[in-house]
Amino acid sequence: MSPIPTNTTLLREILTAFIRNEVHKTGLTRAVIGLSGGVDSALSAMLAAEALGQKNVLGILMPYKSSNPDSQAHAELVAQKCGIETRLVEITPQIDAYFAKFADADARRRGNKMARERMTVLYDHSARWNALVLGTSNKTELLLGYGTIYGDMASAINPLGDLYKTQVWALAAAIGVPPAVVQKEPSADLWTGQTDEGEMGFSYREVDPLLYRMVDQRYTRPELIAAGFSERFVDDVALRIMNSQFKRRLPVIAKVSQRTIDRDFRYSRDWGK
Amino acid sequence: MNPKLGDLQANLALYEAKIRQGIENRAELLLFPELSLTGYFLRDTVPSVALTLNSAEMTTLKKLSRDLPFVAGLVEESADHRFFNAAVYFEAGEIRHVHRKVYLPTYGMFDEQRYFARGDRVRAFDSKFGRMMLLICEDLWHPSTIYLAALDGALAVICPSASPLRGVVDGQVQDDNARYWEMINRAYAETYSLFMLYANRSGFEDGVGFWGGSEIIDPFGQRVAKAKYYDEDFIIAEVALEAVRRKRTMAPLLRDEDMDMTINELMRIRERPAATKLVQKLKSSRVQSLRKPKRK
């Protein structure tokens, strides 16, 4: 099977042009980004620093008390590498205050709450600093729904949303994201020992070639199976994509008028920009 | 060029600035990209930026062409209120030719037929430089249009375009859509022994980038000028139309073109008996089944 194309030189050129264009046309010059210590936010930050200038990008570190200490160290390493300022905003007090009232909450609820707490911190800083929130969700997690709606999936512009995780790795390595960040095992770090691949039940290197053929190349189910993917894997991934569609859309609006937002009131987001 | 989406006045100012730049650089003809007076992903703003041929904005554009002829990309509104994705050639203070885009892509990322009416003619026209043809972007992806351009006597085909970058593949300096355009521009120029003048825009709209890379290809398939990819640029080049004569002297393919044969074969294909009968059969069976519902 042919690999997913990863022309890092061209991707770098296009994605920095994207960030520059989409930020500047709003009348702003700056971006804020949540630095988790992972490869996605590292790549977003590196691209933003290159596109907007180091002084125009602010990295925000938002650890919770149970976060892996490596995460913060890696986030600082990334900030240093791309020469951007950082701010530390611990989210432990507000998370603990909330869950003191809901002590029975499971890890998933706690994790989602943390992701949404981080989102509110980023949006507050975007207002405070006149900056756009830069997204870090890649195409693999967007398609599989492996993210928190209105949490880490929220942003103003997202340079990585059309890159599979394996493409993120390749581009990150090519533009100089520290190897420790590129090579470590992906984790949302919402609870101790959590890993993306452990939670999903398959690896990015397994699922990306499947998604690429299914989504980009429009292979049918029989064609995917003939290409060597197991029926169970194909069906599992297809179901995940379908069941997470709600995360990739605006809330559903009940139509009563002649012209309903997004259905027959259709404008580009860059309207007038 | 990177226009503001849906902001006619801002883009008119851009046009004026570019025309001034053209005059300063002693250009004799200036090409703007497709819908560059309005932006591309207009959606429901189409009626708000549409211009009738006698509008005040058109008068402004006409005046601007007194010193430098140019091709504009805009939304034209007809008297019966249809909106066309149009390219307009202005010369000496007048509108000399309007081309309404015929092939409106409505698939994948495109939705043009939802917002625009479809043009119904492809015709060459005479300019002070010689006979030319205007075709807009997707029009050129249908080879009948370039064939008609050549047979209608065009020495140069001008193509304003708003072509989005897509398909990042390995081993290329440009995306795959740009590669395809460059291939057909060159093939058309060489095949039909004419100049291809291709003006594409840059910038992003809702995350979709336009790949820039405007170019001029001569009848020998040689690239006379090339703009930057993925960024704004302003390129000027000498278009020596006598190259068309040289090329056509060496390779008189158009002289030998058998238009009657093509027309006869097209008419045969259009009237293909088998296809016609099949369509009739389908139509009548549907009518019958509606008239005589089966009863249990």
C-alpha cells in the first residue's frame, strides 16, 4: 500500500501561510495556544511562531495536580525551542472545587471537565491579549471523535485539522519539534497512565492508513477489506466516525423560519474579511 | 491578489491600485483572477455584490480601462436577475466582451451552481491586440471550450481562475491541483498553438487556500512568466503574438482540422439511436406505472 503523502516542505509553506492569512484578516496579529507537552500543540506552536513571529504567540501551560510532570517539562522545552513566552495557569483549584460537589464523577467526566476548563482559560487569554485561539486537533482524532467537544476541540483556527497523526509526527520532526516530544507515546494526560492508543484499542500507525483510504481516497468497504484491513477494524472505525459526527458540527437548530442559520442562511466565516 | 470576501468597495480600491501599478510598469493589458472583485466563497452574499452592466461600479471600471485594458472577475447580474460568475474585458473605456462561466463546479468543495446561473456560450472576440477568448477556471477543464477557442480564431486564451490548493503529494513543489493546471495550460498552448494567459488568486477563505502561480505559456509550450505559489505576486511579461504565426507555420494542425467531421460526429453522438430509445423506454414505463398502479 502506498504511504500517506507527507511533503513536509510544502505543508510547512501552506500551513504558515494559512495561519498568517487567517489571523491577519481578522485584524489581529497574535495567537494563544494551550501547550500540553504533546506533539500536536508543539507543532501548532512552532508553525504559529514561524507564521506570526515569536513575540506574537503565547503558550499557556495548564496542568492539573495529577498531570504527568513530563508534560510540563516538554511544554517548556517546546516553548524554548520556538522562542515563545509561556504562562502557567494551574487548573487544580477550580476542578477540585467543582468535583468536591460531585465526588462520584468518573475519570471520563473529570477529563472532559479539565479539557473544557482549559478551553475557557485559552478563550479568556484570547480576549485579554487580543489573540486568536489556535487549535491542535489533528484529522485522526477529529474523525474518530477522540476529543472533548467544546474542550480541546474548540479553537478559532486549526492548522492541523487536515493532517493525520502520522503526518503530524513527520512534519513535527521535519520542522524541529524536540525528539522527546515527537517520539513519546501520545496521551491526553487526563488521568495517570492514560494513552491514546491504549484507550482506542489500535495504534495511529494502524488506523491512519485505513482512514486515509476510507476518507480521502473513498475506498468502499469491500475495497478496504481487499486491501488487507480486517472487517472488524473497518466496521469499528466507520462506526466511530459516524457516531462522532455531532462533535464536528454546530448544534442542531430547529427550523421554523424561511431562513435558518447554516441551512438557508449561508455565509462563509470570513465574510467581509 | 487576495481580495476581501464580499467587500466590493475594498476590492474596487484594490483594482485601482493594481491598475496604477500596471500603468507604472508600462503594461498594455492587465488580468485579474476569477471573482477577484468580490471574493470566491460568496455563498449568500452573491446578490449583494452582483453588478449590472450599467451599474455605477461598472462605469468606474470602464473609466479605469481608458489607460489600461484589463480583464475583471466579478458577479454579473442580468436584467432578469440571474447572477453569473463572469469575466469582463474592458478596453478604451468600454466593455468589449463578457464571458459568463459555463461550467460551474458543484461537487466536493464547490457549490457554484447553487449560487450562480450558467452561461450558455463560448465565443472569441476581437481586441486591440488580436482575437482572444475568455474562459473561467473550470471552463478549461472541459476540453470542448479550448477546442472552440482555437477554431473561433483565438490567438490567446485568457483564463481568470480561483483555484484552491488541494492534494499535498510527495516529490512536488506545488500541490496536485496546481500540477494539473500547469499540465493542461502547457498542453493546450502547445496543442492549439496559442498563448495561455492564466491568472490565479492567492490568500485563504475559511481555511481554503488559493495556490497563486499565475502563468503565461507560449504556443511552443514554453513558460514566458510564472508567479509565486501561495502568495500574492504581480508579474509582467512580453506576449509576442507573432509566435503564434511561427508555430502555426511549422505545425499547421489547425489548418488541417476537419471541423465538419467533428460536427457530423457530434450530431451522430447526440442523436445516438440506442440511447434515445432507451430514454424513451424509461420515460414511457414510468408514465405507465403511474397511470396503472398495480392492485393486489
